Amino acid sequence: MNLACIELENFRSYNKQTFRFTPSGSLIIGPNGCGKTNLLEAIAYCSIGKSIRFNHDDELLHHQADWFRIDSKFDTDLGNTLSVTLSYGERRKLLKLDEMPIRQLSKLFDLVKVIYCAPEDLMLIGGAPRFRRQYFDLAISQLYPAYIPVLRNYLHLVEQRNAMLKRSYVKPEKNSWDTHFAAALLEVWDYRNRYLELVNNAYASMFSTLFPSVTSFKIDYLCALKLTAASSADAVIRHLQELEPREKIWQRSLVGAHLDDYEFRFTGRRMRSFASQGQKRIAVIVLKLIQARLIESITNIKPVLLFDDIFAELDGFHAQRIRDCTDSRYQVFIASPKDDVKNIWHGYPVLELGKECES
């Protein structure tokens, strides 16, 4: 799919501005603070209905405005046009698809696929576990939208189980909550491990000719329960029973998918400790390229790729390899404060920001 145009009102640094794009995408060039990242954030917002950078909607308002609107039009891979309008005001959000109000924001995951790449993606390797969970939950949802209600149900059960642990309860009540918790947990595990298997298989083969080192990359799933994906609900329940004294003290669930983690490895060693910055950078960029290929092959939708100033720390060789993976395949938007990206992405339309945007 391709983004044909987008109109922003009261969004971030934009009072009111319209941008039109070609199917190839655009080089978005301008000094820091001119709105490059804000524009990419708006494009990504159209795919998930919230900030890809995990900002609250109130933080996206332009100066003293009390509402914002994003109106976009996509050309789909089926040859149709899809209009996506998202507005926010008075702590309420409204989604319209082809001018029809839609109650569930998750409907976007079925129709619009956007992948955002930024320098802070390195936190996927060295940052806190929640960054990795947030990324993979979003990536799984883009590939399998049915994962969204599964994850919501699990998190709701965690809240209810935690509420129980904060008060007095009887054994049959806890057994009931443990049974529901175990069943929901296994559903989440199934999706996460299924996605991770696809990613690891892709690391081993998909881009081996362009990035030979990635065949040594692997991501492990670290389960807080110390169980495997093939574990039964009974095994989960037994562990919960053993943890009951500690959970009563802490008054919360001490294990589960909401606490699990992912670990990046290179030649069997933890990338966080042993990989170079360059190896980490390539690992996360290729992860996003794998995400794009999986979306394309499984959903038959070609995602829009957003590269937010990721080429400053890459040499020309690897930058060219990234173009080789995407050129003529996806619509690509590259934001950079320097126009030297034209040397690699020559032939792409250039959008110069600076004078038009408010700081």
C-alpha cells in the first residue's frame, strides 16, 4: 500500500498542513526541530491509532490547541483508495474509515501497515524489557490482528487476579482465577513463539546474501515462569500454586507474559553485552525488514516503511544494502537533517522542511 496524501491539523508542530506523496515515498530533509519526526509519527498514527513513540494523545496537541486531526488517503494493493481519519479532543478519539465512524481502533491493524525505524530502536537490545514487549506485541498484532483481543483478555485477567491477591479469598476462587490465567497465558505464548520462530528462520536465511552476519543472530524468549511454549495449563497452575505465598506478600502476579522478555543473541552470546554498536544497529534494522516481509507474505499488504534518521551511524555499504532490500518494493520515507542521503536514495522525491514548519 502507499500513502497518497496526509493532512495534519493541530498535530505536534503542525497547525494545518497537507503533504502529497508519490508511490516511491520521499526524502524528508530539514534541520532538527522542523517537524520531520512529527510527520513520520503522524503517518504511523494512521496504522495503530496511537503514537508509535508511546506518547499520550494530549502530548501530541499543537501548542494550546485542544484537539487534533489526521486525515490520510492510502492507495491499497488491490487498487482501491482507503481514507483514514483520526481525531482527538476532550479525551476522546474518533476513527473514520472512508468517512464511516468505526468504534474499534484495532480495525486499523487489518487495513493499514506501517513500520517505523528510529535510532532509539537500539533499546530493543539494551533497554528495559517493556520496550521489547511493546515492540513484539505491536509487530505480532500487525501480522495477526486476532492477537489483539487475546492480549487484552490476558491483561484484563492479570488485573483481576491482582485485585484478588490484594484481598482475602478462598481456595476455590483462586483456583478459578489460576485456571483462567493459565489458559489466557498459553494463548499469548502461542502467538509470541509462533512469531519468534518466523523471525529466527528469517534471520537465518532471508537476507543472508546482503547481510551475511545476520545468519548468526537469534532472539530467545525468556519466560518468567521458566516453562516452555509446549507447557500445559496444568503445569502453569502448579507453578502458580507454588508461588502463592510470595504472591500474597507482593499482592500481584509475579509471573506471566506481562513480565516475560526477549533476548537478542549473536553467535550464541548476549548482544547486549558482547555485540558492537554496528552489529546491534544492523540487528534491529534487519528485524524491521523481516517484519515488512512477513507482513507482505502473510497479509498480502505491502507496508509503508519510515526511516527516521537511522542512516547517520551507518556506512555507505550498509545503507546501500538497506535500499537494495526495499527499493521498488515498498513506499519508503527517509527523514534526515543532512541531504547526503540523496547519494544513496537518489531518484526519490525530496521534501524540504524548515521554512514551512513551526519550531
